Amino acid sequence: MTRSRRILGEDHPDALASANNLAVRVAVLGDHEQARRLDADTLARLRRILGDDHADTLGSAGNLALGLDALGRTDEARRLREDTEASRAAAEARRAAETLPP
């Protein structure tokens, strides 16, 4: 991840995808707090760079919700999941409206 951030820039979508992947692997190894920090940082960057409704941002939010659950922060996880699903549904509705003929 350090290399991709150095080469591509800290906010490049590919560097952020690497950060998401690293957070998943860190969580698998059992360091849920470190994974949560990585997920939270990545989500904030994705929101700023790609917007709240981008598929990568929504996926990152889902990862953070899983991490919060693993830490026993179930209320935060539930709220984040609900917000993420609402954003996903709104984005899908906008895309569907854009593809329909007038």
C-alpha cells in the first residue's frame, strides 16, 4: 500500500482500493481496530474523491460497518449500513431514471 500511495498518490482510486484490501487482510488476522482505522480513512478519502454514491465508496462503507460489528459497535454499524443502503438505493434510482426515455 505504501508503494502504491507513493507512486499513484494517496488519493488515487487504485491506492484506495489497495487500502481497502489491506484492511480486509488486517481484519482476517484479528486486528479489528487497525482495520477499522484503515477503513475509516479510506472511506473518508473515497467520499471526498468519488462522492458518497460511488460503488467503491459504498463498498468501503460496507467494509467499515463489518469492522464496527467485529468491535462490538453494533449501533454504529447498523446506522452506517442503513445510510449506505439508502445511498445505494438512491444512486440506483437516479441511474435508472437516466436510462429511461423521456
